Amino acid sequence: MRRLAILGSTGSIGTQTLDVIEKIEGLEIVAMSCGHNFSLFTKQLERYRPAFAASLSTEENPLALSSVKRFFHGEEGIEEMLESSRPDMVIVGVSGAAGLRFSLKAIEICKRLCLANKESIVCGGDLLIEGCKEKSVELIPVDSEHSGLFQLLGEGPRPDRIFITASGGALRDWSVERSIDATPGDVLKHPVWSMGRRITIDSATMVNKGLEVIEAHYLFRYDEEDIETYICRNSYIHAGIVYRDGVVKLHSGTPDMRIPIAYSLTYPFRERVIDRGGITGIPLLLEEIDGDKYPALELARNICGKQSKQIAYNAADEIAVEAFLRGEIKFGRIYNIIERTVSRIDDQRRADYRQILEIDKISREIALEEVSKCF
């Protein structure tokens, strides 16, 4: 039995991971953590009965406590949970920059890190990747695009270019002028994927694809200009590689996050976790991305490799998305807040963990200041 810890079990990645585990033998859940959704978390603990559990909340919850050996609280508690449970694999499904702390702790303990938190690399730069190499920890990306590239970039000649795809989000057929006043209800109607609120909004701004370009830069060691991005409306093409002679290899398949989640857990083997569908009649079409409509993607490309600005980009987006969901700013202001925040952070190519925390803190303060200007 392989011992597994799931960080963020009540989120989109976490709940789909639990669904996958129902279909895979040889996995034992030894630890689970959540943010603040105690109602769902309690049900999960009763069903899967891990020995250890934790929540970001510091409040006691008798129902959650009753079904586990030890229950921990807060960010330090999640680290203690990992230390106590000693999992073989950790899937990091938490959202935001906070995931870096847990990813760094996980690689001190586990043999495989299944990473669904792209901010760990966007904010951490080489810190996490170098840490995995030093400790001989397998780093398996869970994002469908990076999972696709991971599977394509095997032995043989190195491709000249790589590419990842985007669905375009809920507003892909809206004009720029109309998009400015889109409501959260409009933006959260993703045409293909079932995801959390922030990533769904980030799909509409293309911030998510910007983060993924940066992530691909660090994971696969390609310069930004050699990482192409296209729209695939049905999300059936996830990624591709282009060789010197013009040959293109595609990674394609049903747009269901349970597939890359399962692959990260079972690599190098494969398990079928969704019903097998047909492969005829499915259009494989790539479209160019309109840079004028999605300036956040171009901004991410411009700052790729500049760690301090990457941290600011992510922090400002987290602040702006929450402000948009609260009705404090219009959808069209999200990019403005990110761009202004990034411009106010000095260019720093490498940062240690203490510096990362400080840059993130300052960036959030600047972003909140920029949000206040929009009232």
C-alpha cells in the first residue's frame, strides 16, 4: 500500500482526487487537510478515516475530531500533520501562494509530489524544483497541460517548441467592451471545465494561462518565446510539442481532471478512472489567442523568469479576483490591478523563502491599495 496525503481535500482537485482513489487499488489515505469547509470535510473524514487530519481554521470541531487519531490546526498544523503521517505521496490541491509552504514541507517527507498548485513554482521559481532534485523526490504536475507535456517530453531529441492550450473561458466570444462589465455569474459559467472559482475567473482573463507559461518555463526549461499558447474550444488538445522537422505531437483526451490526477498517482502506469469514450467526430482545432483581448497573458510572458514580479502577478490576481467576487471592482479592472502592482515591484531574478514571503506581503498591500482606487 502506498500512503497518500491530500492537501485541500474539499476543493475541486481534492474532491476529484477522492473520486479517483475509489477506482485505484493500492492507495491508503493517511492524512487530509481542508480550508474552512468543515461540513464537507467531516463527511470525508467519516468515509475515508485517515489517521491524521488538519484544517486552516483554528476553531475546534468535535465532529471532525471524533474520526481521526490526531487533528491539527493552522498552517503549522498542516506541516505537523505531514510530519506525523509520513506519506509516500502528497497531492497539493490547495489554491494560491500558500501552497508553496506546504509543497516545501512535503518534499522533506514524501517520495512523490503530485503538484496541482501552480503558484508553488510561479512564486517559488527554482526553489521547489531544486529541492525535489536534492531530495530525490519525483515531481509530477497535475495540471492537464503540464501533465500532457510531462508525458510528451520523454526520451529522444528535444523538441524545438512546446505549446499549451486554453479554452478561452466563459467570455471567449464576448467583445472586449462587453467583457469589462461582466458579472461573477457571467464569468463563472465555464464552457468546459469544472473548477474552483478563482481558476475559472483566471481562465476568462487568461491569467491562468500566464501562470502556466511561467510554470512550464521552470518545469521543462524552455524560454518563454518557445512556449506557445493556443485556444482549443473543446479542450480536447491539452498540450503539444513541435520538432525541428515540423512534426507535431499532441497530447489529447477527454477534458476531465481525474485523468491527470490519476496519472500523477499511478505513474508510470495508467489506470482507467472514467468511462471510455469514442474518438471519432471530435474536432482537433487550435486558434490564435487575441493579445489585445487577453493582456494578462502577454504581461506574464514579459515577466517570465523575473521571480519577484511573478510573485506580484500572482498576489495581485488573488486580491483582484476576491475584490471582483465581492462586487468591489468590475471584471475589466482585474488586469489593471495586476499590471499596476507588478510595475511597482522591483525586478529580482531569484529569491529565498523569506524573501518570497516578504515580496508576497508587499505585493498584496499594493494590490489592496490599487483596489481601493477603483471604488
